[in-house]
Amino acid sequence: MVKAYCIIEHSVETVFTCIADCVIRKSWDKVFDEFKTVEEGDDFEVLYYSIKTPFGITKRDFLQRRTHIMDYPEKDSITMHFTSIEHPLMPVRRKVVRAIT
């Protein structure tokens, strides 16, 4: 589990959008090699992303189901939950280590 705390002088909705939106996230987070939505449901998304690795380190990728809850655990907060999954549209790739969240 990762829990982070900091003061950011923007609304919770703006911060959430900058983290959750694949296009916006790729514009500022340069660690991603690929980042896309595989599937969307009413209350979840399946995300695929791979990260850049230094020379000599095998490339890593992630396939995760993401959910979020607005105003939890308190008003004006958002809780996001990610868990690793398998999905027929994104099988494990050769020469890439599938990371587990």
C-alpha cells in the first residue's frame, strides 16, 4: 500500500484529472513508455502501461484495474485503488516483466 500526503494548491478534481487521465498524465509524467485504457466500465478502468528502464534492465509493464471513490474517506478527497489483473486484450509480452501491484 502506498499512502502519500502533500499540499497542492489546486482543487482535488484538478489533481485527480492530472493523475487519472492517460493523455494528460503522459504529458507530464515522463516515466511512461506506453499508457492506455484497455477497457472502461461504469465504475472502473483497466489500464495498461509500460515504463522506461535504464540500459541493462528488462522493460516492465503493468495491467491494472482502477477504481476510485469520491469524497472518501472524507469530503473533498478521492481514494483510488489499483489491483493487478489479467485481461485477454493485453497478454504478457515477450521480453517484458509484468509487474504485480
